[in-house]
Amino acid sequence: MNAWTHEARLLVRSRPAVAALVLLLALSTLAVLAGLREVARQQHTLAHLAQLQQQVLQDQADKLTRAGEAGTAAYYTFHDTWDAPSPAAFLALGLRDATPYVLRVRALALQAQLHEGETFNPELALAGRFDYAFVLVYLAPLVLIALLYDLVSGERRAGRLGLLLALPGGSGRGLWLRRAGLRAGLALGGLLLPVLAAALWQGMPGLLLAGVVAATTAYVLFWAALSVVLATRIASPAASATALVGGWVLLTLLLPTLANAVLARAVPVHQGVDLMLAQRQAVHGGWDEPREATLQRFFSSHPQWQHSTALPAGFSWKWYYAFQQLGDESVAEAFQAYRASLLARQQWTARLGWLLPGVGVQTALHRQAQTALQAQLAYQDDIAAFHARLRQYYYPYLFDERRFTRHDFAAQPRFTASPRPEDAAALSLAGLAAAALVAAALAWRWPTRAGWPDRR
């Protein structure tokens, strides 16, 4: 305990080290607060939209049911769907920053509605969000480098290295690992203290909190161990700092960018807007096709409505919604291929996290916060399921030509989000743990050779 107390006193006397730790705590706190503020804003938006939706439906009820036509009500009634933020969403906003978490849908063709929310200005999303994931992945390694780059060379520069090496056990691993462990532990505390406070405030489940702590600990251990390896092998502080910063650039910026470019070429993914345009072309083409042929195509996949009466001479709502349905069915295979490509790219990204700890910890945090691709696709599945219920509700009124009343309008389906299971991101955590253990093993072995001669 005396040795640890002595190291703590030495650390307190180092103003740059104290400043770096305070800065990391401040950055982590600001990032967590920014995430909490964004989540609170989204929750307020959802609550406000729920009130507006209820008010709009009440105001529209008499107007849309006056003629008794279900097609009119289905065409003009918008239904809100939403993807509420998870208790851990404040840590890593992920795709919630670029994809809609609220979408209004009608009983018309779904694909055009599902992907029209993707049309945003990419320059606004280029910088990303300042959240906890950003601080952990990009800024925490720099603080650890600042704390550990002169672990041995700083003692040499101060003229104390010879004395330390002359002490019993001074040239062994204990001194350097104790000093590095204290600094890395304080850095880890600076990262996790705001997270723990916010987790209690948000009511984060224990499994998710344990996963976040594990991911943060493994990532900090990796960078601390890597810093120890280089700091105890390179005599010059400048050379050690340069090597560590070069490693940071390589592992967090250059290699992930190159890997993303390779994945984009190896697993091409078309934009959802392409599906929207293809579906709209199919729907618009339905106006020019013979109406009886359109209905026959619809009845072939929906035989339960074959008993419907013949089309009237003028416009018919059942014909209109039939070619809306056919428009979705025309792009069904393309939609499945689009989703399969997205998931394939996401799987390769998770595998890449085994080689690049920055990618691994980011993937783990997004999975735990339920802001990754899987959560976005689950939200789309909820929308599709609700849209199917909405169509099935209206079809009896359309094809049986039943009168649509105010009571029927009030009984329309309401969107409900399916429960999302907690995701501990075990695969990404395993990759992080493996990288951290390898780096820790090297740090444990190499400091025994840190007693290089005092070369002038």
C-alpha cells in the first residue's frame, strides 16, 4: 500500500498528468450530458407527437367518415410510428442521428414511405455526435498516451532512472506496471463515473451497464498496455510519443477508413431511395394498366378477396389499393436483398472489431445502446407489421364495400413497438477482451527489459 500511496503522491505533483485526468473527466461528463440532453429531446418530441396524433384523429373523424368510404379515410389518415430511445442510448446515438425515429405512414404502398426519411443533408451528419462513444474511441487513447508516453524516459530525463534501477526490484515489471496501472485506473474512473451516474438516473439495466463497463475497461486496458510496451522500449520521450500517436492514427483513423472503403466495394449496398423510386414507378405505372388485369394480379396473391364485386365505371378505391399493394410486392425481392447486404456489411464490421479495437468498442456500444443497424431494421419490421395490420383492417371495407363509420374510424389499429431484448454484444466484447489481453501480456513481459543503459 505504501508503494501505491507513493505513486499517487508523485502523480498529484505532476501537473500535466492531473490536467489530463481532469480534462478526460470533463470531456466524459460533457459527452454524457450531451447524450442525455439529446435523448430527453427525442422523448419530448415523441410525447408531443402522441398528443398531436390523438388530437388530429379526433378532428378528422367526422370529416373522413361523412361519405362512409373506407378508401377516403385510409388515404388521408396518417399514423405515427416511433422508435423510443433505449436507457443506454445516451452513450452512443449511432444511427438515430441519421435515420428517422418517428415516421408517419398511411395504408398506401409502404416502401416509398419507409425510405423517404433517408433524404437528409449528408454534410450535417458528417461530423457525427459528441457522445460518450466519441470520447472513448478517439479522445481517451490520447489522454492515456499523454499519461504514459514518458513512463521510463521521464525518469531518465529527471536523472532518477539510475537510482530506481539500483533499488531492489527497480528494474523489474512491478514499478512500471504499478505506475501505469494507477494512471490507467484513474483514467478509467474519469470515463466511467459520469456513465455510472447517468445509468442510475436513466434506470439502465444491470446487464447493459456491465457490458458498457466491460467494453470501456477492455479498451482502456488495450491502450494502456500498448503505451507501456512502447514507453518501456523507446528511450526518447519524443520518439515514444510519436510512435504512440502514429499508432492512434493508424488504429482509429486510417485503418478503419480503409476497411470501410474495402467493405463498400466488396459488399455493395444500394440506397433505400432506390427502392423508393422503383416502388413509385411500379405504382405510377398501375394507373396505365387495365384495371381488371390489375385486380386479377392482386387476387392471385390475395385469393380471399376474389368474391369482390365487379369494378364500377368510375374510380374505385379497391382497385387503387390493389395496385398500391402490387407496387410493394414488385420490389419485395429487391428489399430482401437490400436488407441482406446491410446485415452482411454489419457482420463484417463486427468481425473487423477483432482486429481494430476502436471499431470493436464502437460496435459494442452501439449494440448495447440499441442504436446500431439491427435496432433500425427492427423498427422497420415494426412499421411493416403495423402497416400489414392497417391494410388487413381496411380490406374488408374496400372489397366487401361496407360502409365506414365513425366507430370504425376510432377502431383503427394503433402502432405498438415490439420489446427489444437487451444486447450485451458478446461477440464484440470477446474481441475487445482478446485484444486487451494480448496487449497486457506484452506489457507484462517487456518491462522486465526496461533497464536499458543510460545513453547520452
